Amino acid sequence: MNTIRKELVIIGGGPAGLAAGIAAREAGVEDLVILEREHEAGGILRQCIHNGFGLHRYGEELTGPEYAARDIAKAEELGLDIRCDTTVLSVDGDRRVTCVSRTDGLQIYEAGAIILAMGCRERPRGALGTPGTRCAGVYTAGAAQKFVNLEGLMPGKRVVILGSGDIGLIMARRMTLQGAKVLACVELMPYSSGLNRNIVQCLQDYDIPLYLSHTVTDIRGRERLEAVTVMEVDAKRRPIPGTEQVFECDTLLLSVGLIPENELSQRAGVELSPLTSGAVVDDTLQTSVPGVFACGNVLHVHDLVDFVSDESFRAGRAAADYLKGQAPKGGTLAVRDGEGVRGVVPQKLHPDQDVTLMFRPAGVYKNASVVVEADGKEMARKRAMIFTPGEMVALPLKAEKLAGVTGDITVRMEVR
Amino acid sequence: MQTYTDILIIGAGVVGCALARELSLRCAADVLVAERACDVAEGASKANSGIVHAGFDAKPGTEKARLNVMGARMYPAVCAELGVPYKQIGALVVAFDEADRSTIEKLLEQGEANGVPGLRIVEHDELMKMEPNLNPAAVCALEAPTSGIVSPYELVYALADHAALNGAEFLFDTEVQGLIPTAEGWRAVTADGDILCRCVVNCAGIGSAVLHNQVSDRKVELVARRGQYDVLDHPEQPPFTRTMFQCPTKMGKGVLVSPTVHGNVLLGPTAEDIPDGRDVSTTAEGLANVAEKVKLTWPGMSLRTAVTNFSGIRAHEVNGDFIVGKAAPHCWEAVGFESPGLTSSPALAAEMAQEIIASEGFGPKEKIVPPQPKGKPFNEMTPEEQAEAVARDPMNGQLICRCEVVTEAEIRAAIRRPVGARTVDGVKRRCRAGMGRCQGGFCAPRVVEILAEELGLPMTAITKGGGESRMLVGEI
Amino acid sequence: MEERVITCINCPMGCRMTVCLENGEVVSVSGNTCKRGDTYARQEVTAPVRMVTAVVPVQGSLMPVSVKTREPIPKKDIPACMAALHGLHLQAPIKAGDTVLPDACGSGVDVIATKSV
């Protein structure tokens, strides 16, 4: 067993890990390594072959592989050490990272700082508790996407999609273009969390019906999937008897939510937020374990990769500051979710630093404002015609606004 | 096609495989196991509570009582020899009112009559100290320290492997439809031709009654009694350290909450008599029923960390006991082998093997091959052992299943075992790839690829669980 | 006069817009909240365009190559474009940016690789 000292260890070589690594190197961290469990860097972008990435960051619409390639090229130019096919087995509170690979065997990195950038995973069928048989043909949308886009293999021919998140919508179009028949997209909520663009261009373009306030209540098929039962749900999301519709299909794709992959963080003793399922962090993206930072979808599930990159650049710079002993000092203020707001990140902040607060609205709010308050006074406000849970809200807050604040900061939605 | 064998075993569940192993170790006869599914342990043996029962449930004097107590005693040694995960964690049957108390007092009496060691009744205060997450409404409980947990399908895989190492053969996707007596023994009719044998053993699980009624005048009737379960992800701290039973009902042992040998939490089962003995679907009502009943034992239960749900079919004989022994000349059987069938199987297999050999006059085995246990899972190794494992085989350095920490070497080994995995589910149950919280979302594509490579098949030919359960329908 | 109802894709508002056409010419757009909606509606009903992305198997590579139209193509040409991609026989190596199908179904737009294999 090999023990290696490293200034900075970054876990995950997707868009978050790459951006964090680039920023840390540019901020002067020479001795860093990125550990990536897949055969190539790029993370989930590798299988997201559709376009629409990078509008904020580059002002153009790139495909997933193209977006990833730019960061990989930059990382190569900077000479970053990216170890692929390397799986991290554990992280402990003393910043020891144990990882394994075919070529290097079991290695332990003793890190000055760690950036957690492991991304997220999809909620599987088991988490929904959908009854029925355990036949073949039930996949998460991401698993199906991997089969189609990375392996060139079709998981099915007649498809029902549960969940109208963007991955589900994108896969509806993808399967259709490859010759499958997509019968329906079924959404539990009364609204879709996907972008309107995807609803139009992935469903409407191909006459795929979207059933809002519906869910799959039974999965049938002894060997391969044969049919699913779809039912309408009431306001409490309970199926309404008598609304059963049976769709004969060989494939059910699940796009029912993403969960930050925090098993490593948990074992390292990192405090997690039940609202985001990610780490509790301060404005430097530092977790409750000193020297351990988190960014990207492992911290909270983002809507756009551009924001992942942006957040991860900040994490990289913050880790560099920490290693140089330049991290902000002093106490922090707590940031709390107010009405209509779910999972504000960061949860703590230093009042002498500029910060961007990010969160998802708890529902759909039209003609509303996001209000930031502390000590009974308003510090920031952002108005919009619409806020939806599918779109993250980013709210910059200047340090000068925070001067003199002593109490908790609350972020809430205000509907006039 | 016509096949000949000395001994034909119908059904590759825990009974069939335990018997195949005993016979292949003890006698020189050819042993052939015919199984209608694509793998061993595809019926009730893979979908049950995985409990090695102490033996207080069955009425004294029944086959269930006798074989249960004998089997439970054999478990530690059998599992140690075969390298199967087994833990004697003990069990509590909890009483929630005075009527329950009289039930557990009866169980205590029954258990003592059956010869179960260490039984005692634990009163409320001590009980709550033993299991702090238990519903404080609990009055008292019967403690059975010899109750254990086992990975039921891993036991069957190990039994089958050991049998195969000693010459037993397995014929999958082969359903025996009928048994016809011949001058030399029996003719078993299958869709792919007949199997001729000197003697036959019917341990076809839920399908065993049909075969029994073909060979015997004493007709039996099996009821398919379905049990539905929920499985929770492994928690940091298990809610209970023992298997927690509620008081038994006339339909079975009631709903339990138990840790599994792999650290998950098992909740269930229901008990519903259903018309189709192959219907292993779960239902909304059934799962709701499990959740509701579990809350009596564990008020703090949450399904937030559920990873999957499943159901299994108990082959319940209407008179309630096992039907074991000789059914006709040269024909043995284990019919109605519901709970405690898993616990009883080693005892039954040993006993029946002896009978068959004596009765048929098979000669002794000359050379016995010891079992080849699969070894410690990578996930359970110390870092030093992991380092050594990768040094020995670099494929141990390639993680495939991130949730359960399963390496490529382990997946390939699961496929290369004597009775190896041929399906995604077969891999999953043999080495746990895909058993975790993402349920194969990340690793299934890779597992399909490895299966295709190992079996020399295109990826599109790989199935989830045999038959037409293909994972993929074609290329783009 | 023809009326068409479409959903705006510019923002999460997703305005339901009604477009009135006469002889293929847009006469009016209503239901939009902002100017962007009007522009989108006029384009969408008269000459809708889409980007097409797909993957194509490559001889000599285990992985298919991901591709895209360099620019959006007329929506009606999507099936023909997919059919043309289906008929391609590509050979490794291919570099990101390489044209794999020039002038996709007469649209004047090339299909290019978005990764290297």
C-alpha cells in the first residue's frame, strides 16, 4: 500500500472536478490530482450528446462531449494529473483518501485539502416503491442514455417515460429518433420540471403526450416488461381509482429525480443537509470538515452545467486560498430557507465576502420576488415573471450589504 | 433427445442443490439436476426472509419441527465450510398485549419440547435495553438466541458449486412435465426430450404437487402463498441487532424486521394465497400492508432509504406439514417445503441422501473435491487485504458496482464459478453488483458487457433473468 | 385564416401563443408576454428549425461517435437526416469537428462529429 502526500485531491473528473482542478492550478496549486472512476474524464456529459450546454459560459450551444472536451483540453494544457479508472473507496476526517485502480493498486493520499465533486445519481425504481414484477426493461433514463449514446445499443422499442425532468424528455426524443415508439411521458406533479424547450422539441415535435398529475402504479411482465398501468393522482399525489390506463410497452424509463452521491462525504463525517442531500457549506464551499470542499451536483443538483462549472471554479480557488492559509476568518452567519424556498446554498457565510446564494423554488410562483432579509431588514430582492422548481435561482449578494448583520439570513419567496 | 442418469433431481432450489451436493459427495452415482428456470435458486429459495429459524414455531412431532431443529444445528458448520454468509444474531418474538403473551408462552413450551436451546421470555425493561428502537408498547418477548440469518441464494449457489465440483450436472431451462414409471426406474418428460433415470427426487417447489399427484395415490394440494418484502439500504446503525418477529398467525410467522447478512434491513412478508404460483409481483396493497405492520415493531420506520421490493411464493401444503420421504418406488420427494424449509434443507438432504443410497445400493464416492468458497468480498476486506487482492489480480482494482463496492474480478469470478452466473440477476445475487442504492443504474451496462465477453455472446443476447428478459433489443 | 397554438420555449413562463396565418403569412401573434415570444412564434410557424444530434457506429471503435448538425436544419428534414445517418459507414479514427455527412439531405448543413473516436 502506497501513501502519497498531495496538496489537493479532487474526487471526480466530471465538469465539477475539472473546473475545480483548473481553478486551483490557476490559483497556484501545483500538487494536485483528480481521481476519476470512469475510463475517461468528462462525467455524465460524455453521454449527453444533445446540444444546449454552455450558453452562459461560452455564449454558444455545445453538446455534452464538446463542453467536456473544452475543460479536458484546458486541464491538459495546465498539465493536470487526472487518474482515470480510479475509484475512491473512502475519505476520512483527517483528509486521507483511499483509492484503487488496476494500474496503481490501492493508494492512500494524505491531502492538504479535498474537493468533493462526485456528482449525483438517479433515483431508481426501488426508491419509488412502485409495485409489480421485476422484469427486464425498467431503466433509469441515464442508464438508457448510456446504452444508446455510449454503447450504440437500444434498450427497447415501445417506451413509457415516468418523470418529465430534462433527462427523461431528452431520452424521449433520443429513443424516437433511433426508431423507438414513445407512448407517453408521465409526470406525478401538476407541472413539468423540464425546460419548455425540451417539452416542445422532445415531446410535442414527436406527438408524445405528456400526462401531468399522473403516475405509474403497476409494472407487468414476467420476463421482459409487457405493460404499465398509469393512473391520475389527486392533489395529495394519491392515485384516483377508476383512472387506470394500460400502456403496452417493453420499456419504462425513469426520470424521477437526482440524488447527490454523498456516501463518501458521509463517511468522512461531512455534515449533510436534508434539503439538498448535499454537504452543508459556507460561502467558500467548505464543508463541516476543515479543508474539505464540495461543488457541483454532489453539493446540490444543478439545472445547468454552466453553473456547475462556475461553482466549481470558486471551490478550486477557495481550496487554493485554504492551502495558502488565506481562507476567510471569523464567524459565519446562518442562511435559512424561508417560505417557497428549498435548500439555499451556501448555508453559512462570512459577512465580509461577496456571495451568490443558490436554491430551487419549492413550487411554481408567477410574478414573484425572492427576498433576502436579516435583522428585520431587506438586503436583496430579485423579481421575475416566473420561478419554477426546474430552474435554479442564483442571487448575488455583495459583502457591503452584509456589513453589521448579526442574525440569521432568510431567503423567501414573495408573491404579490 | 434422450438423457440417462442414475439420480434425477427435479428443482434446483435449496433442497435440490443440498441434495445434489450430499449425493455427489457420498455416492458414485450420476446426479442430474433439472431446473425449469435459467439458474439455481430462482424460486422460493431466492425470495424469502433468509432466516435460520431456531425451531419453536412448529408443533412438536411434525416433520417441520424435527427437520428445523436438526437443520438449524447444521447451519454454522455448513456455512463455514462453503463460505456462505451466516450470522447467529438471535431473534425476538415480541408480544404487544396479554393475548400475545400467552402465544409466546405457548411458543416457549413448544420450542422446549422441540429441543430448541436457550429460549427465554424477556420482560419489557430488559427488552427495550436490548432493542431500543422497538415499539415501547411491547410487553415482553420470546428470545431465541440460536436463530440466525443467512444469504439464502448464496447458500444455494455454494451448494450447487460444490455439487458440480463433485460431478453433479445441471440442466437449466428444463421443466419436467411428467414422470412415467419404467422397468428400470423413471422417465421424466420434458419439452426437449426424455430423461431416463434409476431414481428421481421431486423437490420442484411450488410445482412439486403436480408431479407428486402423478406418482402417488395420496393426493396433495399446494397453495401458493405469496410474501411481499421491502429492502432498505444499509444504514450506518442497524435499527435492530436481532430478527424481530411479531406473534405468528394462522397464515405464517407474521411480519418481521431483520438485518440481513449484508447489512440491509428486510421488512415483510405478507401472506396472501394467490391463484398463480408464478406470480411474484408486488402490489400496492401488499407493500402498504408491510409498511403498516412493520410500524408496530418499529414505529420509526421510514421507506426513504428503500432500495427495492420483491415477493416470493411459499408452497403451502393445505395440511400444514412437510411431505418428505418416499412417494413411490425409486421416487423421493420434498413437497410443501415452505418455511422453515430453508433451515430444514441441510437436515433433509443428509437424511434423504442416506436413504436413497441405501435403498438404491449406490456405491461410495472415491474422490471427494472440497468446496471452493468464493472468498472474502472486496468490500469486507481491510485496506491491507484490498491492496494484496489488487496486487494478486489487477482486475480487483477495477470497481464496477460503486454502491456495493464490487470489483471486475469478483464479477468475472461469479460468472466463472462451477455453476456460474449467466444473467444480470445471476451476477447480482452472486457478488452483489447492482444490489445497492442505485440498483444497477451505473453498473448494469458494464455488467452486460462483461457477461457478453465471458459467455462469448453479443450484448444483445444478455438477459436480466433468463428467457425473454433481454436487457437490450438491438443495435442503433 | 389559419390559427396555430404554440408554446414559447424562451423561458419557463412557456407562454401559450396563438398565431394567425393567412396564405402562409403571419398576420398576428397573441398570448406572448415579451418580444422574444413574438419573434420565436413567427419563425416557428413559418420555418421551424432544429438541431439534430445522434450517434453513429464506427468501424474500428467500440464506441459510436456522437454527431450534430453544424447548425439547425428545417424541422421537416429531421427524418431524412436520421435516415442518412443510419446509412453511414464510418471508419475510425474520427476527430471532433470532422464532417461525417456533408450537406445533410440538401439542407446545406454538414453533420459533424462532436467527439473523437
